[in-house]
Amino acid sequence: MDEKSTINKDSENIERGNNIEVWEDVVNIKDLLLSILICASAAMGGYLIAPDDPQKPLLYGLVGVVIGFLVSSMIIKPKRTLRFEDEEK
């Protein structure tokens, strides 16, 4: 293992201070908990306001999750930056 790869791994560990790895991607713990709270609240809200007909609570809960996802994606912005480099160099 050369020195350059060691430096890169050390800098990655420093940047992960408040982050955890989920499905081979690094996410901020606060953002993850906030999005889980928003989606769970929206799903339970949809479930609780649903009429007492069969299958309605499921549909309202699913609509609540989709709404929660949309709200989370508007509130929490991605932190990832993509850089493209020419391979012709």
C-alpha cells in the first residue's frame, strides 16, 4: 500500500465524522433521521386519516410515504459532487 492511497483513506475517514455508510454510500446521520421521521410521519398520517374501508388505509399510507419522500427530497439537498475527467489526457 503506497503513501498516496493511505492519505486518501485518512481524508475519507475525516470527512465521515457525522456520516455512516448505508448500502455502500455515505450519508449524514442527521439528514437520514430527519428523512425517516418525515416519511414515517406522513405514512402514519395517511394511515390514520384513511376511511375504514378495506384497502384504503394501505393506499393512503403509501400516498403518505410518497409525499414524505417528495418533502424530504426538497428539504434535504444532496451533498455529493460529481467530477468528470477526460480520459484522453
